[in-house]
Amino acid sequence: MDGRVDLLGLDEAGLKAFLADLGEKPFRSRQLRQWLHQRQVFDLDAMTDLAKSLRAQLAGRVRIGLPEAVFDKESDDGTRKWLVGLDSGNAVETVYIPERERGTLCVSSQVGCALDCGFCSTGKQGFNRNLSAAEIIGQLHFAAQALEREGRGRRITNVVMMGMGEPLANFRNVIAATNLMVDPYAWGLSRRRVTLSTVGLVPALYRLADHSHISLAVSLHAPNDALRDEIVPINRKYPLRELLPACEHYLDNTPHRCIYWEYVMLDGVNDSPEHARQLISLLGNIPSKINLIPFNPFPGTRYNASPRDRIMRFADRLQKAGFITTVRRTRGQDIDGACGQLVGQVINRRNRGKQGAGRATAP
Ligand code: SAH
């Protein structure tokens, strides 16, 4: 780092504070966001409605840059995955999932992950560092430019923070980047179309309600503490009796009407009729949509995918109990682009117990 500010990662509040330090008026923040995020112009000299003196000041103080693609792959089903190169050999993965009505970008928030959920290959990679806000929003720029070059009319209509990493363990940077995603003078996506998926870091969930109103998906994966302790180890720190009230608090304090629960279907582990019954009673009256995720295997995993008919029967039980339940369509499996298959390149992994495990940075 050379001391210059990464302009791309500053949200409205961040830009205003930065401009105030330069003695500039706050409305310049809107112009800059429009140049950077709407027109995707990174050349200060091309920002013709900014005074020359401001452009000269910025030139010495800021950096505007995108990471490079190390490679990209396209799946038979059209899913596209980029390996995005960062510093010193690290890389994260970004996945674009085209559907008839929408195009969803799955964005990473950390190099690796510290949480070590047993069924997720990102967890097996260990943890290196948090992504900066510029590196997170940069994935939208990067993908939008690549899709534009393709000329097939594909666009990013939705974003899910479901790539590598635990977004709430990188709170400040994820908030700045998601603010830009929903900012009408930046990416302008509706907050219903930007979803943060978390393993459930309880204190950070309460803070999220104060700082952001994007959609919330929670990786539940088990209907009781004994099983969740095993599958999602952070549950030992933030058990269900703390997690569920934090989720209800989010609904009570944001405009959202339901929580999206993710539940990966593991053969013989969490997929029995009894598990379905427990799940129904656990979620009780919390407004919920349940997304069952077929397990995507990876080398070295001890889990197997539940058979399709068992997943459908599980879904049926939840539906009969009144829960809107969907089974996630697995996309991009042939290019290792499906849920839990993103590994990127994690150099110099540190002790995963030290970072991210429930320690969310305050905004
Ligand atoms: N750390 C965040 C976001 C990343 S994972 C979270 O845990 O929510 C996005 C989703 O994919 C999570 O629900 C995760 O549990 C699920 N997932 C991880 N590994 C998987 C695998 N091998 N097969 C299917 N889904 C997986």
C-alpha cells in the first residue's frame, strides 16, 4: 500500500468525509460516484465536470484500479467464474449465474475463510485476509466489463455475498461495498436484490440492522445445537437461542419481510423426517423462506449429497407446514463454481482460529 486512498471503495459517507478533508463540497461525492460506478470511468482527466484543481488534488492522493483476471471459465450451463488476482499470489473467485429473468453475481468478501464449516471447501483453504471495499465492489466492475465485452446482453441484476469468506467478519468493508451496490448514484440495485449470506455472527447481525438494509440469508444447516455445533462450529459461540432473536431483530428493524434460511442437504446427517420436524418447530412463527442446497462435493470431504428424492420429501414436509421452500438449482458444478466449491488461491494462510471467528470489525 502506498498511502493513496482507494477511491473505488468509498461509499457516500466515506467520499464525503474524504472530500471534506480536501476542503471540497459534499456534492462532488455524487459526481464522483456517478463517474466511477455508473459510467465506469477511472481516468480523472475524463471527469470533465470536476474542477481541474480538484482533479489535480485527487491525482496525487487516490488510486483507482481493478484486479486482473487470472483466468475465467464458462460452464456448460452458462455460469461464468473468474479467478480474480490480488496481491502476492492471492486470488478470490467471482461467479456470474445467468437466468432467464436475471443475472446474479456471487461476490467474495475474504481471501479464504476462518470459520471452517466441514462441508465447505473455502473453509478448508484457511484464511489469509479481508478484502478491501474496493476489491469487493471491484468484482462488480470487473464482471460488468467482462460481460459487456462479450456483447451477449448479459447484465448484473442481483448480487449475493455468497462467494468466498464470511461477510460479517469483514463488516466495515462489506458495508461500504454493499452501500455502493444499492446507492442510486452508484450501482443503483434495489436492496431486495442484494443479499448478504452469513453463518450467523450474532453481534454483527445486530450492527447490520443499524448500518444496512440489504436482504439477509442465514446459513442454518441444522435444526438443533448439537448438530449445528458439529456442522457449523461457530454455533458453539453463537448458539441458536442467540442467533434466532438476532434474525428477528433484523426483520423488526429493516423493511424486509423474511429471512432466507440456507440448509445444505447432507446424506444421513441433517436430512431425516425428524430433522424436518425440528426445523419446523425451530423456525416457528419467524417469517421465513427456506432454500435447500444440494451438497456439492469436493476432494477430501467426508460428506455425501442427499439423494434427490429425500431432498424433495424434506422440502414437501416444510411446505406442508407453511414454509415457502425452494431447492437450489446447482449451477456451474463442472467448473467448480457451485456453492462451497470456491477455493481461489489462499497464500500464507494464518491460524484460522485467530481471525474472522466471530470477531467482526466495527464500522
Ligand atoms: N460465509 C457465508 C457465505 C458463503 S457460502 C455463509 O456461510 O453463509 C454460501 C452458501 O453456500 C452457504 O449457505 C454455505 O453454507 C453454502 N455451502 C458451502 N459449502 C457448500 C457445499 N459444499 N455444497 C453446497 N453448499 C455449500
